[in-house]
Amino acid sequence: MVSWPGLAGNALWICGLAVCLATLSMAHYQAHVGQVRLSSRLKQPESHMALAVGMSLFCAGLLLSSGTWWEKGIWGVCAILLIVWAVQSWRRRGAARDEGA
């Protein structure tokens, strides 16, 4: 019999890692095309936001897959902190666009 919460947890952490990998790949491509360093591209709020979303999905997946209460607590705290980071990056991205306009 399929454990649906386990399946959902595993799907979430795999999707989170896929988002992180796609973000790194896109940043590498944009750095190459723009003739800038990868580190400068990863410092952009858009990259921060995408990485934070991917890592929060990863933490949420491990939260659903973990067994003991202290594991769930650690992954839950990490997911919350990463969501806060994603929201802050979203706001910085909006502020940077407002300044550029």
C-alpha cells in the first residue's frame, strides 16, 4: 500500500532540489551570456528568492518524511526561516524594480 504522506514528502523535496538546480543553471547561463561572474549573478534578489523557495520546498518535504518530533521541529523551523528569506527577497526585488523605473 502506498503511503501518501510519504509520497508527498518525497515529491516535495525532489521538486525543491530541482528548483535549486534550475536556479543555479539559469544563473550560470545568465552569467556566461552577460560576461559577469556567477557569484555576482547569484547575489541578485531573484536568485535569492528562487533558491529560498527551492530550499523551503526541500525542508517541507523532509518535514513530511521525518519520523521523530525533533526532526520535524528542525525541518519546520528551517522551512519557516527560508520562507521569511524568500519574502524578504521578493520585497527587495520589488524595491529594486521601483528604483530602476
